[in-house]
Amino acid sequence: MVSDRKKLTAVLGVTGGIACYKAVELARLMVKDGFAVRVIMTHGAREFVTPLTFQTLSGNPVATDTFDLTQESEIGHISLADSADIFVIAPATANVISKIAAGIADNLLTTVLMATRAPVLIAPAMNIHMYENSILQENIRKLRRVGYHFIEPAEGFLACGYEGKGRLPEPENILEEIQRLLRKKDLADERFLITAGPNREPIDPVRYISNRSSGKMGYALARAGLNRGAAVTLVSGPTALEPPAGARLIPVTTAAEMRRAVLEEFPNCTTVIMAAAVSDYRPIEYSSTKMKRGKIPLELRLEPNPDILKELGAIKDGKLLVGFAAESENLAANAKKKLRKKNLDMIVANDVTQEGSGFDGDTNVATIVDRSGASRALPLMTKDELADQILDHLLALKSRR
């Protein structure tokens, strides 16, 4: 409930889809929770639900037309954008998501959205094949990178006759996500140093050894920290990701470069989260010219890289230190051993052989273990969702110190 704080304004954008009926219930729940709800409906949405329904539930006029002089005099699309404490689009069609990603503002909903500075939560709902379309998924990734929030569609029977992922989440779940986004900035006093991505250890001018890390987990942690008020320095190996807006990025390539950057930034942070997949080994010798293909076997000799995590554990001086463990066997035992050996406060372990877990994907299955012995096994979730779970556990651990 929001009765113990000032009344917040939620702008609810409703686009054309059969899931509009759930948006009616969402509006009712938001009003019940204490929000002032202002609804914007697209032309398609009005084919499923009448504006009168939302007006009756919200107690406010429903905005439908950018050029309606009556609505403009009563609401005004810029003042409506400015009034929002949160902007929710539910259901969000593939069409409106793609328009937003392209910066198109050709109706009232997209125009107000373009002008708002409030946090935006988008709840997609559509056919499973539309949702899985690579163009739509790239648009969703693009919007996440610039700070938009998404709630994953639910799975089940779809109105089109298919079964799978694409249902609008239940209104209660959307409301819970709204409340989470509006939480106070509980990390406002934190200065995070986060590492992400792989390293590349050069063999010659055209070859290197590396690993399969995409950097997605580290970048998700950076986004989550920024959303919750933390100052974030992101030391990143080579990735194809766009840095989160507001993060201070330090790009590096090799493990030695990452170590140097981390040690330089370490005195200025309160918490270190080592999400990078740091290369354990590097070639002993580097060839300044390209190594030519030959008929005899090629032997590549490697030497260990410095153990950055262990080095930080020896000098952490009251700072919180979080590590990651990507394992293929004995997950819990290996994670606890690494936590003790490297003097960590917390470790996030995942079994890279498990479906939906590990490198490069957008999801993960993880177990969080801290130095008190507490352990939390988490189900399959997006890396953005896991990032918030990790930071929640971090806060709980900090409060017990």
C-alpha cells in the first residue's frame, strides 16, 4: 500500500491486444494501492475496452488523442508526462515496443512517453513467435540498455491458439514490480566497483585466447545498482554491450589491464562485485608477427594470470567483496571453498551445464552463499532479475555487519 506516503501518479498506457482486460484490473489495483492513475489508450486498445471503463475506475479523464483540444486543455501531453512518478505500458504490443525503440512518437502514448522522465515499465503481451522474433528481442535489449524496465511475459495458453511465452503477467505481479521500481534508493550511499566480461590474452597480432563470457551479468548488476542509487564504476573486458547510462566505464582487454584498473579504483569504492570471467592463464610468449600454419603440431605454453579476487580479499579493509563461481560440478562445495580461500563476503555460483544458466544467455540459475553460511538457491530468471536479488542479499548482509 502507498497510503503512508504522498500520493504518486502512475500513467498507464494501454495498447491494442486482447490482454487489455487485464489492464482494467491493473488500474483498479493501482487505485486501491493509493496511486492517482492517468490512462492513455491507443486506437487499437479502444477496440477492446472503452475509455469509460478506465475513467470510471481511475476517476480521471482518459487520454486518447494528441490533437483533441478538449483533452489537451484538460490534460496536456507535456504536463501529463511531467506528472508521472512511474509510466507503465500494459499490455505492450510488438508495434509499440518497436516504435519506442526507434524513437517514433506518432500518437499520444508514444509522444507522452518520449517526454517523460519517470521510470518506465513495459509489460509485453503477444503471440509467442512475435515475442521470440529476433528484431523484437533486439529492440527490447536496446530499451533495457537505455534504462527502460521490462516484466517478462507469462507462459500459458494464448488467445491466438498457441501455448507458450507471451501472456500478460497477472495484474498483481505487475503491481509488485511497480512497487519495486518505486522503492527508495536503498543504495544511495554505495560506490560499486563492478567487473564484467571476458579477457583476451594475445597470442600474436591476430589471435588470442579468451572465454565465452558476454558481460551481460556484470552489466545487469551495473544497471541495477544505478537504478537503486549507487555510484557505479564498471571495469569491462571486450563486449558487444552498450554501457548503462550513468556508469563510469573503464574498458580493458587483458587480465593484467583489469587488475591494474581494479587496484587503482579499489580505494574509492565501498563494494567490489567481480562478475568478470577473468582469464586464468596467458601465453608465456607473444609473437609480434602472425604465426604461420605449419605441418607439425603447435605447442602453446601458458602461465597463470594474477588472481585478482584473492588479492582483493587480502586487502579489502572493511569493503564488501563479492565473487562469482561458474562451475560444471560440485557447485555448492566448490563455491564455499572459493569463498573461504579468497576471503569473500558473498559468492554467486552457477552450474554452466544447466539449461538457461551460464555464459552469453539472458537468463541464469544461481545459488548465493555468504560468509555467515546462509545459502539461497534461486530459480531460472533473467540476469536483470538476478542482479536485483544479488543486491538485495548484499544489503541484508551489510545490515548484519
